[in-house]
Amino acid sequence: MTGEKLLAVFLIILYFVAVFGLYEDQTGKFDWRQQYVGRVDHLFWDQSVTLGKRILVATDQHLVAAIHSHNGSIAWRKIQEDDDRGIIDSIDHQNNALVTISGGGRFVRNWQPGSGSLYWEVETFKSSESGARGDIRIYSKDEVLVLAPTGVYKLNLHNGKEKWTLQLPTKDNVVFERLVLQGSNIYAVGRSVGAHVMVVSADIEGTLKQQRSVPAAWIKEDTDCETLDAGVMLCYDDVSSNLQLLNLESGQVFVEVELQELGLSAGGKTVSLEKLRLHTSDHGKSHLLLRLGNDHMAILKVSKDRIQLVKDLPKVSAAYVAKVEDLDILLTLHRASKQSILLVGYDLASGGEITELSQSITFPSSHGLPMKLDAVVVKKNGRLAYKAIVRSEDQSLQLVQKTGRVSWKREEALASVLAIEMVDFPVSENQAKYEDEFGAQKEDIVSMFVKRFTTQFQQLKNLAIQQLQKLQGHRHHGILEADAIEEEEEEEELTRDEFNINKMIVVVTGAGKIYGLRSTNGHVQWSAFLPDLAAFRSNDEDKMLLFVQRTTAHFPNPPQCVIIGKNKISGEGLLYAFNPISGQPVGDVPYGGLNLGFNVKQAYMIGEVDDHFLRGIIFLDDKHKIHTYPEAFMSVAMDILPSLFMFTADSSTGFLNGFKARQKEKGITADNVWSINLQKKQQTITNVVGKRVLEQVHSQGRVLGDRSVLYKYMNPNLVVVTTEGEESSSLMKGSNNFVNIYLIDSITGHIVFHASHKKTRGPVNVVHVENWVVYDYFNLKARRHEIAVIELFEGKEQGNSSAFSSFTAPMEPLVLRQSYIMPVHITAMDVTVTEKGITSRSLLFAMTAGKILSLPKALLDPRRPVIPSPETMEEGTIPYIPEIPISTEMMVNYYQSVDKIKGIHSSPAGLESTSLVFVYGLDLFYTRVTPSRMFDVLKEDFDFYFISLVLLGMFLVTFITQKLASRKALSRAWK
């Protein structure tokens, strides 16, 4: 037994030796992670615990989650499938039951509200149907009713077993979407676009009672309709601007009710219907909220044959009805000022205001308008108290208490990031004075000397104060003093650090909200909301353009960024220029953005700057006319007109078109100079990837083992175009998928290289840097993920070492390529970027498990030999193996998983060894990576005292030996 114990101890020691990781105190030191749930579509107060302790939500990110009401943290969240199967159609919660239906009525799931555990899952049908939508209602403590495209199901709430099924008609393209409970009657309501509404009624045992079609030629796919448990259906016809009412029990036609009859008017605004979700009040069965625009609502009482206006709520943007004992309370929210909103409580029966519920709430304009209100109202010691969740226009979530204080808020728009840039902080005040001195041209020598003297004296004074504070140690401060110190620290953080590592992360989201995040901790420094801003849509992806027109390096000119999207209403271009450090708009740009007045077909930032170091933006509209921002930049564009080219890629037609700018009488227009047809019927454009703007390249060639140089093909105008398609085969059953990759010169339209991968499919992720391209795909034949690399070289003779021209480009480049087996699925990829491009590059891969892999580019070298030769060994090339090795050491986020990663953005730091990485998706993650280790900074545990003593000792020894040597030489001379 003694020998076995020794062997076990020895094996345990060996095991620990092989383990790599971080110390506990190192986690979160240079990185941070923020978790979100997305835009909340469904919300319930958790009834399985004390009411108001937790909030149950279902969001547009295909997840169900619980949020603690005391601090806004996520108690648990469960993410569904990424495709259409994960779209949550409906959710219901009563007592200890939380049931969801997703995937167009396909999947029914019962969750444990306390922990998020899945009790059971039922699949109602096998294949998803396009446009289908399900509905669900908890009927009792033991039963749940489910509406699916194929029928109505009654399931056991405890185990999901089916009790009965009612088959629904499938003719006339009817899509069933509503399930109504009226006493012992069940109604399934569906619509056939442009034709009729189908109503199927049954009793509680599933016996069919009636099936009828009600004519509704006005109904469209996006027509807003709501059903009530009073047995009615109400729709809004946006063509006639009237309400349409249907009695589900016996109605044969819709009853049209004009808004003017109710004393209301749409006024050209968007009208929608909102249901009052109340199970303990009759108002939930007969009352509806009518929204007449963003800031006007009304409460309607709906019966089987008429509609009554209960209360008109002008200026109100959100409302909620709660029941406390026998009192029905209406809570409303409306904007009182740019920095606050007003919550007002009413007695719904009498219409009188309840003054003890009325509160002013701090609500900055950067949140837009409050759009949804969900509250818990209780009576304590004879007084009313409430706890309310406010969902605002910018998708944020806030908890408001009785005192009007906002306890916490969640910026859920950060779950839909579309564009990122990292901007340097400005220099400190003293450094700015130096910049001001060197930038001055009209000052004389005396004034410059005085400015230099006062600046250095102020620096000396600050140094003395800092040293005194260090000697005095920690000081205790009062509350006001502590607040002042915190503000000073915040201001100090907004200046550039010694190594320029701390940045301002500018983030543009799909909700139209812009954030400035501190890279040190991820806190929101500033935010701005553009209600009319929408993203461009291409290949089922939303895209927003963000450019840094001027950095902080050009003092006293402030930094400037610009965002380009489109107007939600008109579809024309919308531009917003702002200071990335403060978030304030620049010049004459309004807070809501500047309408460009034309449709943006292409936009990019050019490299030339004006007299104020500002880079201009070039626009191409749908009429092939060229515009600039700012407008004064047109003079610079005229100077570079011969070298001004643009290209567009239209995935809907499969055409790539190149344009050249020409001056005409009415301004600058773009003439089509080349065109490539990629055959839309055979393949679809999925990616168009160019090189990073102002990319830093350290070496123009690669030194080989025989000391010769292989020069890189450095074409700055090269773009990578990937396509996916499916070709029919007469020899094989079915079809063959393929992925094509094109390397195209965007100036001349010349196809530099083309490759086709048969029996493969996407999605394809692409990285295009310097002279190489890395992309991935799925091999259908081998059933595995693969990654390919292409490198382009001019050869051993360089055509032009000073500049590159597409018109005088060298002959066809030497193309080297290789493929490798990737053992994991990749959802996004990027490459590290450093200040001068000297550091070896690493590729960053986002995996489906939420890990971020950092892989050295040397492992994806197409020149890796199968059999190493002396030349390749001298060069240091790794021998070829088909599989890419992955170890846990390569995961830059260790155990901090990032869910549903959409993209990775890297940015250089002031240190050449360091690259800053920002990962975005459902969560946000930020860290630093050092692909070649940190070679330019001493380690934190470096022993400065020891090395100082060594240097001092060496100096003394040198001095003493010099004296002894001179004395010895003198005595030798006397001899």
C-alpha cells in the first residue's frame, strides 16, 4: 500500500506540473466582461418567490432570463438556438410555472423560474414553417394550452404529456397566431393576407364547435392586431386609419370604428395596440392601450360590438394598470424635461390623480422616451408603494422605486453592437501646453520662454504635491470631499496614460444609441441616442459605418468621429459627427443627426487631410453623384480628382462596379469604368473585405533561408470577395455546395486570384492583412471545419519600393496557399494590430463555446514544409501538419465565456508589444494580448533596488580598480 500511495502522490505532482492558468488575483486585472440579455420583448414579475424579487424576461436575442430586482444582475439566462428555431413567440408565467413557445410554434419548454432549469420540452411538429408563429396560455395549475401552426394542444404542465389535439385547417395560406380563452371556449385566430381572418372555436375538451372565415381584404402581414379574453379581436387598418372590431363568438364581419368617433386622431403617426396583461382584474379582459405615436396613448374599453374611450393620455409614452385590493390604478409616464420624466398615478374608475404615487424621475434624453412600464404596487401601513421597470426607446432597462430614485439600469443596446473604434485619450494639461507652444507661430522668443518656464514650474509644483501626499499616507475625507476626489479621478482618467493603453471605446448599436466606454473598466462615460438612425441592411446583416476623421494627436483641434447610417422613415442617409471623448455633436450637426438628403450607395474616408488635419468622407448616391463631408472638403477632393476611385458590390444582383470621379458642370459625378458579373443565379456575395485604413507594415519582404528576399505583393487596393452557391449535378443526386474566393483590384477590376472550394459551405469569415488572406469554411465531404491561407508575393525582385499603382502593377503575383483542419467552429475572426507592425501577428478566433482563441500566424504559414530542409530550418518555418493544435493557454478569456460573439476588434496600444482586443456579441469582453510577449516593458516584479545596488557596486569597483591601476602604472614607471 505504501508503494501505491507514493505512486499516486507522484502522479498528482506530475498532473499539477502540467497545468497552466492564471492566479486568482490576476483575473480581471487587465480585462473585463459585461453580460446582457438584449431588447426585452416579454416581461413578468416572478411569482414563484416574493413578488418583486426577480424579473423574468424573454428577449430578441433568443433567450429567457431572470434578473435580480435589487441590483439588476442576471440571476440566470438560457440561450435558445441561433436560427429561427430559437425565436421566442410567446411566454406565460403563473405561480411556479414559466412556459415558452419558440421556433414558430415548434418547441414548447417549461422552465423552473428560480434556477432556470428545464423541466421538459415538447416538439409539436418536425419542420419549421416560414412566417409561422405560436402562442401559449397557462390554463390552470396543471394544464397549458399551446397554439402551433398544425393545431391546438393541451399539455400537462408538470410533464408535458399531450392530453388532446385539435387539428387546424391548412388551406388558403392561413397563419394562426392568437389563442383566446373565454370561459370554457377556446378560439384560435389566424389571418390570410389580403383575404380573410379564420376563427376556429372549440370547448375546453378539444371538441371542434365552429370554423368560419371573416372577410378582411385590408389585412396585411404587418397589420397590428390584438385579441382579448372578452372574446374580441381588434385591429388597426393603417390605410383607412380606422379600428376594425370582430366578435370571435358570432361575428361575421369586422365592425369599422373611426378614430374620430372616439375623439382621437392618428395624425400620420404610427399606431399600435398594446395588451394589458392582468390576471386578477377584469380590465385585462376588456381594456386595451392604443398608442398614437411615441408620446400619445389612450385606454379603450372593448366589448363585442362597440369601443369606448376610457381615458385619453396626451404626451404619455408608457402606461400600466395595476390592481391593489379593490382599486385599479393607472400609472403613466411622460417626458417632463430633457433630464427627467414624470410618473403620475390615477384611479382608473374615477379618473382622479393619486398624488402619493406621482414622482419626478431622473431620465436623461440619451434614453429617448419611456416605451413600456411594468410595475408592482402594494399598500404598506395604509400607504401605496411601487416598484417599476421602465423600458425605454434605446432598449435600456431601469428600476424605479417609490422615491423616484433609479436603483439601477441596464444598457441592453450594447447587446447589438454594429461598429467600434478605439480612440486615444487627449494629453494632459501640461503636455497640451507644450503642444500649444510648438504649434504657435506668431509668438516671440520671450513669450515662448515665459510659457516654457511657467509650465515647468507647474510640473515641479505638482510633483512636490504628489510626493507630500505619498508621505502623508491615507487621509479620511467627508462625503462632499470624497465626491470631489472621485470627480477629479474621473477627469484624470480621461487623459492619456504613459503607454497609451487606456482608450475611449466608441460603440454604435443597432438601437441607434452611441456609447463611449472606458477601456479600463467598461463603464459608460457618455452616451447619445439618435431615434431616427437605422442600419444599412445587406445579406441579412445590419451594418453601420464609423470613421475617425481626426484623432487627439492634432492639438488644439478636437478629435472627431462620424457615423453614417440611414433615416428610419425616409431611407436617406443620416450622418452624426461628434467628439469621441465628450460625445458632443460637432459644428452644425444637430443632436438627432444630419439628414443628407440622398440615398447612400457607398461611403469611405480618404487619406488626405485638410488644413485642420481632418480627413473627409466621400459619398456616392444612387444617382452616381459624389458628395463630401464636410462640404468644404470638396476643394480637397478636386485636388485629388485624378486618383479618386470607388467601387460597389450589390449582393442582390451579383454585380461589382468600379467608378472614377469626373468633374462636370453640376459638380463631381462617378462614371462606371468596370463591371464584374458574379452570376447571382449561381452564387451570392457574402463578404467584401478590404484592408484596414492606414495599415502599418513593418517589412516589405520575407527573408528566406538562403538569405534571399521574397518581396510581398502590397496592393492597397486589393479586396477579397467571397461567394456561396449551389450547383445542380446530373451525375449525383441533389446539389453540390461551393465557396468561391476572388481577389480583385478595386481600381481596375482585375481579378488577381480566384479559387473555388467544391462541396463546401459557409458561413465564411475573412481576415485580409498585408499580403495574406485567411478564411474558413465547412467541408461537407469530410464533415469538418477547415481554414485556408493565401499569401501573395511579387517574387525576388520588387517592382516599386516607394509607391504602388494599380495601373502599373507588377505581373501576376506568386500565390502560395494551404489549408488546415480546424477542430472547432469559428463564428468571427480578426488579427492583432500593433503600433508599428513589428510584433508578430496572432489571429483571434471566436468559437461557439464562447472562447476566444489566439493563434500565432506562423501556424498558418502556406510555406510550412512537409519534409523540413536546411533552408526552411534556417528560416524557422514550422513543419506542416494538417491539424491546427489548440491548447487552453491560447484562450485569452480563460473561463469568462462570451456568448453569441458577432465580431472582434483589435487596436494598437502605445507599446509595440501590446494589442488591445474588444469582443462583442450578446456580451462584451475587453483584454490585452502580447503575441510576442511583452518585450518592451520590465516586469512588475523586477527588483529595481537590487539592480541599483549592482550598478552602484560596479561603479565603485570600476573607480577603485582605476585608482589602483593608475597607482600601479605610476610605480612601474618609477622602476
